[in-house]
Amino acid sequence: MEIKNYKLKLTIVVPAFNEEKNLEFTIRGLMYVLNEKRLENYEIIIFDDSSSDRTGIIADRLALENKGIKVIHNKINMGFGYNYKKGVEMSAGEYVMIIPGDNEVISSSFGYLIDSIGKADIVLSYIDNVKERSWIRRIISFFYVKFLNFLFSLNMKYYNGISIYPVSLVKKTMPTTFGFAFAAEIAIRLLKSGATYIEVPMFIRPTNKTSAFRLKNIISVMKTIIILFWSINIKKERAEI
């Protein structure tokens, strides 16, 4: 199915840290979907997050090939959440989507999300082929989702998938963290403020590469959840949407 609004301006943020083996595949797959959907009114912002390999060189080459691609070179590694926040601030689009530069997500999944724009305020995704991940990652992810659903009285399938937000909405709920909980923070704040949503499946390639379970990242996630619980459930803060 082709997206109906061909004049849609979509900003796609692609963070990449030491992804010289994966970045080009990510962008090529994304471009294939955009062309298939005949979505010409877009911009892609690649963040080379202070990579020590050829990621930045590859990103610059891709930008020379396509005028819709911009490249930002961070002088120091800032993390996924920072790159997303800067991408939103720079966005010229009506909608913003974030895609990791690691080529983990099968490109056809991007099409499912794009097709769902306009069906609800926000488009969220969940991993449909979860068996491609190790059992330990599946277990931790399962309890993470259940924990957040319990704390905030929600019924989400996943919190860390690719998402598409109206820029006007997400600018009102910019993450307070640059850590791994930034995606959950944005989604929860918007959902608790009354935003409608649709969840669509995404499919991934087998991989066990992640730094999410490092101690400092676990501490960061727990800190963000505590602050979020306090602001939403105790102080009753709500974003205006």
C-alpha cells in the first residue's frame, strides 16, 4: 500500500556509532522503501556519534549522493537520546522517525510504519519475530514492558521500537534523559496526556549486540523511570497535545 499524502514531510533521524559495516545497508534499505512509497518529501539526518571507524566517511559519501541526506558529526559520543533530541530540534518535517544505523531492523518494517501515519496521533512498533533475539534479552524485555505497563496503567507491547511522532507533539515532550529510557519516556508522556496510538509489527535480523545491560545504563533507566513515575503519577503532570 502506498502512502496517500505524497506531500508529507518526514524527518528520519539515523544515529550511528561505529557502524561502518551497517550504515550503508540501513540507508539503502530505507531509500528503497521511500522510493517504493513514492515519498519524495523527506529528509534524513545521520548522526555520526564520534565514531572511530569509517562511519563518518560513509555518511558523507551517502550525503553527496542524495541531497535529502544531512550528516552531523558529533565531536564526542553523546548517545542515542541526544541524537534524537537534536534531530527533532533540527527537523523541517511534520513527522519524525528514528532508525538505528545498525541495520538490525529489516527495511520492509519501515514501510509498515509509514503506511500507518495518520491512523492515530503516534505510530509505535513492536518486534514480531522476537525469537531472533537471545532468550536473556527476551526475558529482560518482557519484564521491562510489563513493569512499565503496571506503573503507568498502560497496555503496550513494546517501548523501544521505531516510532513516528508529529514533530509538534514530540517537541512538547522532549526527553529529559539521553539514556536508553528516552523512547519510553516520550511514549509514556504522550500516551498519558491522551494521545492516540497504533502499534505495528517490525522485524529484525538476528543480533545479540547491545550495551543496554551495562550497569551505568541500568542505573540511568531506573532513575528515569522513578522521575517519570513521580511527575506523572504523583505530581500529575500532563503534556498539552
